[in-house]
Amino acid sequence: MNTVDVLAPVAVTGPVLLACLVLVAGRWLPRPVIDAVALAGAVGLAVCGALLVHATLAGDAVTWLGGWTPPPGAHPVGIALVVDPAAGGLVVLVGVLAAGALLFSWRYFASVEARFHGLVLLFSAGMTGFVLAGDLFTMLVFFELMGAVAYALAAYKIEEPRSLQGGLTFGVVNSLGAYLALCGIGVLYARTGQLSLAYVGETLAGARPDGPAVVGIVLVLVGWLVKAAAVPFHFWLADAHAVAPTPVCVLFSGVMAPLGVYGVVRVSAVAAPEVPALRGVLVVVGAVTAVLGAVLCVVQRNLKRLLAYSTIAHIGLFLVGATDGGARAWLVYLAGHAGVKAALFLLVGGLLARFGSVDEIDLHGAGRTGDPADRVAAALYVVAALALAGLPPFGAGLGKAALEESVPGALVPVVVGTSVVTAAAVLRAGLRVFYGVGPRPERRVDLERTSGEGEERETTGRLRHATATMLAAPALLLAAAAVVGVLPLIGRVGALAGERLADGGAYRAAVLGTGAVAGAVPEPVSWHPPGVVTGVLTTAAAVVLALLVLVSGRVPARRRRPVRRAIGPVVLGLERLHSGHVGDYVAWLLFGAAVIGIAVAAPTLG
Amino acid sequence: MTLTVVAWTVAGWLVLVGALGIVRSRDLVHTVVALSVAQSGTYVLLIAAGFQRGATVPILGAGGAGSSPVVDPLVQAMVLTDIVVSATVTALLLALTIQIAKRHGTVDPDELRALRG
């Protein structure tokens, strides 16, 4: 019995058991004990993930639950957990972000009961299970577990009307996505007689894919793409993020939605090696997601929604990178982005606790209180916004630089443009709120977009000062993002993990027991002079863009009107598509599934 | 053959009609039920995938499988798991619907105007 045989099941069941313990004993235990136990569980999960990465650097490890190891040559009936560095690394990310969220809510949710901690632990278990599962149905079960817990967490503030609407929309859209994935799994099972990813891939390999195989794969991928919030399945994400408690947004944005991309890459690499059309379609979907996310990010005034659209844009970039040459880069980008974005969400949560609003216009200059804690928060926010733009030495910048090196030239403008525009929007909001830069925008009742007023506080009353844990959590997450960028070990493991994830052959060989295939060790992700220069330049571009937007308020309305007339209707049209109506979102889901299905099936079968 | 075709058609039809039900829904309770209808399609699909003409129920005695073939027990286990998931999600979404009725004063998705843009 080796490390993986013990740790892989513990990484999934540990948080579940701890969640049960917290839920049962939470009634009698004092709050600090619950906080400490849950926090220890999250940190333990991260350590567990790190050990899993260490144990699988040489080759993927497979552990059959309950000792149901299939004899050589026989078909498996057991459930396998498969660990490779990418899966282990994502477990670390889940643990770190859960720890950050729990640390932040130490004093934040004054009235919170143990069920919040229990839900966060269950949520972590769902994500860990999804990452480690070696067969399609187990993946789906954990997908549903993380989904169901996520709906409950999104609608956690059950007295707030918006929160309920966002939670319900999230639930309906994601459940339907999961059912489509289940249909796909059923079709693949009927076609291949297998559920294990590796065996499905083995059965389908070496032959021209037929109708059922293509339909099955596409349906499964659509399910995962709904979770990844790729266009046109992205509508739920902004709604869910705008309403979920801020510590929960950290997990949603940092790791839950990116796990959809992980699922897409895993399934297409292992189970669908012979469907080349898939790659092109996924690249297009990713690029459109990035551009649309960036455009909609700019026009938001609700800070949480603004950050949510920035996440959508970055997920688009991950999808582009993962499917088109950037395999070695995108996991580092994901980790760096998670730290930075998590810190930004927590700082916005701090604003909600201090000032009772997350509206950019409403809060203009609110952060200039002279309170030292608010000054620290302001500085952290600006640094995080710059890191999002690609400022060295943060991990987001390192991942972006490596992505620009690896993707085809035509996609580089998308990567650069998306990071500049989203970071400029985030910075603009921060400069307005924390420093009062630029004229105060006119207050207006906005019928087209969600404002950030009237959001229920997550503390019992208005906090007079930001507490130490509320500043420590974002500072630590930001420091973690810097570590991702600085530590050469992470660049090396990230590159290895990304390449191995994209190489389904090694995974199949490990599960089938046909001997581990040692892939070439990829070039580590590290800072090169051109990457540093572009990082600094994109950061400068984001700053300039943000300042331009802020001073444009001083330009007479007469001069601004032509610009507004030119692009206004297009952006307004896009915004109106995001109607908050669950029926519209499901219609887009069906449309997107049909388009992706036709785009993949036509060249493959025709 | 024909039975298989009918089963697969019914499965696809249920998923599609459930999804269209959500699109055209004017009441959130109806939305949640339509979601359950879509999920019923997946049950039919899975059972159809494991069906075998002339096979018996997959309950094997102590002596192991006899001479007669049995239908695939794996899909039936999957359907059971699926039903548990469905019950959880439906209960959660209906609870949210009750709360929406209290806080918004309506269950018509067309009148929920809190989130947009």
C-alpha cells in the first residue's frame, strides 16, 4: 500500500466526514472551535494534494477502491481514482482557497452557524472527487455533489430576493447541463460497454469515430462546459457570483468554474483521442468566451459581477490555452489567477462589511476614510488588480507570459487584450472606490444592469474596522499568487502537469496497466525577458486605460456622444441578452449544445 | 430493434421536452417539474442502454449466473443514484421557489427582475 492508495480516498472522504462532524457537533461547540476544525481540514486537504503531486511526478497512479483491481486483460467493474500532477495540484488549489474562504469568514459571518463550514467542506469534497475520479459516472456523481452544495451556498442568504433568484437559475442551468452529460455517458456506455475513461478511450481509439461516439462525447463535454461557463453557457455564473456570499465566490471563481475546463481537457484527451474537430471548436468557444467576458466586464457597476465577468474572460483564456498549444502554461495561469481573483473578491467582501454596498458608483470615494486598515485594503486591491493585468512576479503574469509564448500568433492579441481590458475595469472600480479618482459619476437608476446596492450584509452590523482576518486572508492569497510566480518548482510542476493532462496516452497506459509511458519532461514555465517586458507593458496599458476611462468623465458630454453612439447599442444589446431569465438561459444552452454538436459532428462524420 | 428505437426516441423526447418546458415556463414550480421531466429522459436512456431482449432481472442466486442472460445491472445502479440526486436537487430548488414566492411575491420568472446585464 503506497501513499496514493491511502491519500487519494482520504482526500475525498476526509472533508465529507469532517463536514458531518461539524454539522452534528456544531450545535454544542463554540464558534472558534468550529472555525479551527474546518480550517484545519482545508489546510490538511491542501497538504494531502501536495503529497499526491509529489507521489505522481514520475508517473500517474491508479487506486481501485475497495481492492477491485481488474485482473490483467479483464474489464473493470470497480471504481478507480486516478492521480496525476494536474489532479493533485487542483486538490492543493481547492484546499488553499477553502482555507482562505474559511479564514476570511472567521469573524465575517457573525451570525453564521456551523452549516456554512459544513457546506464549504462538502463542496471541497465534491470538487476533489470530480478531479480524482477515473470514470465518467463517478465524475458525474461528484459533479452533482459539488453542484447541489454550490446551489445551496449561492442562495445562502435566503432572505435576500436576488440571492434566491441567482441560486435558482444556477441550479436549473447546471442541473440541465449535468443531465445532458449523463445522457452522453449513457450513450458512450451503450457504445463501448465501459464507464472508465481510459477503457472508453481504448475502445474508441484507432478507429474512425461513429455517430454514437461523437454524440456521447459532445454531450459530456457540453455538461462540463456549462460548469466552465463557456459562451453561450456562461449566463448563470455572473448571477451566481453577484449573489453568493463573498467567501463562496472565492471558491466559485478560483476553482469550481475552472474545473469545468479541467473536465473538458481530461475527457477529450483520454476518451476522445480520435476526434480532431473537437480542438478547433473548443478554441473558438474559448476565444469568444474571453472576448465577451472582457466586454461585459467593463460595463458592470456591481463589483462582484464585474469580477465574475473577468473570471468568465479568464476561463475563456484557459480553454484556449488548454486546447491550443498552451498545455504547459494554463495550469500555472489558473493557479495564479485563482490567488489574485480570490484576494479581489475578499477585498470587495470587506467593502460590503464596512460600507454596506458593492456598487462602484455608490461607493465613489468611500474608501478614503483615513483608517489604516482601509488603506491596507486599498493598497492590496490595487496590487491585485495590477497582478491580474500580468505584473511580474505574480503567478497570473507568469501564466499569461507562458501562454503568450505557447499559443499560435493569431491568439496572442486575444490573451493580451482580455487581460488588459479586464484588469483595467477592475482597477478603474478600485481607484474610484478606494481613492475617489475622477469625477463622481451621476447616480442613476439603472434598468439595464444590476447595481450593487441593497445587498444583505454578511456581518451583524456595519463593521467599524476591517478585522485582522479579513485583511490577512486576501494578503495571504495574494502572497500565494506571488509564490506561484516566483518559486521555480511550481513552474516546473505546472508545465509537467499540463503536458501530462493533455497526453491521454500516459493516463490510459497507467489505468490499463500496460506499463507507464514516460513522456518527455517539458520546458518549465519560468520568466523570460520578453515575458517580463510584456507583463510590465500590459500592466502599464491597463493603468493607462483605467485612468483614461476615469478622466473621460471630465470630457464634455458633447464630445463623448459619438463614441457612445457607435458602440453603445452593441454593448447594450449584449447586456440585454443577460436577462436574468432562467428560460432564456436554458434556450441558449440548447442552442449552444446544438451548434457545438453540429460543428464537431459535421467534419468528423461527414 | 423497434423496441430499442422507441426507447431511445422517448428518452431524447423527454429530455428535449423538459428543457423546452423550462424555456417556456411561466411558473417556477413548473420550471422545477420540467427539469425533473428532462431528468426522467436520462432514466429511460440508461435503462434502454442496458436492456436485452429475453433477459431476466439481474438478481443472481448464491450459485452465480444461471444459463439465462440478465439485463445489465450497472445501468440500474446508475439510475438509482440518479434518482437520489434528482430528489435532492428538486427538493432544494422547490425550497428556493417557496422562498422566492415569499420574498418576490411572485413565482413567474418573467417578473423576476433583480439580476440583469
